[in-house]
Amino acid sequence: MPNTPERKSEARIKYEVLRDFGNLDWCRIWNAATGVARPIGNPEAVVRYGVPGQGDVTGILYPGTRLEIETKTAKGKQRKAQENYQAMIESLGGIYILARSTDDVTNHEAIRQAEKRWLQDHPATSAAG
């Protein structure tokens, strides 16, 4: 089964985003897990982590802009909590990208501007990190 955009899982898209953008001088990103766990030794206890609706990947764009990336399959839809989180991030000046492929990240204007500004401010370094 080919890994065409129509067939890629959210996990695969997230992996590719982290792989392609996780080691750049002008962009710092990391996995942003959410979920529920039960501590060993206390199975009745529940520990929740992450923020409901947050992106799958979070980080910072040069020169200090908050970045959230939500990965979705070609047909995937945002949940209401994700839409609310997107609205909050954008209302506070952050960047939120709904990525169905790495192209959605690469082609986002904020990504291009962060790289361009980094290169202007750091002419002796490469964009590739």
C-alpha cells in the first residue's frame, strides 16, 4: 500500500513533520502528547496530560512565535476542542497549521517568513540547522 497523501495516517504525517522541521535553526518543534494514564500501583487514579484540543506538534518559530501543528489525514476533521484551541492560539498571535502533509507546513507563510527572517538576522548560518 503506497504512502500517498490520501493513505497516510496522522501518525505518519506527524512523524514526517517532526523529521523535516524538528532540527532547524529557526524552528523548534516537539511532540505534544495528550491522553490519560493510570499510575502503576494505583489503578483507580487517573492522570490526564496535555491540553484538550492542542496540536499534535508544538513549538516556537523565530523570533519567538508560538507554533501549533495539528496533523490530519486527507479526510480527517478537527474536533470542536481543536477548533477552539486553534482560535485561542491565533487570537493571541500564535501560528496554527492544519497539516495534511509536510507541504502544508512548508508552504505556510509564517514558516517561510521565519526562515527568511532567520537568514537575514544570521547570514553566516545555514537554514538547515
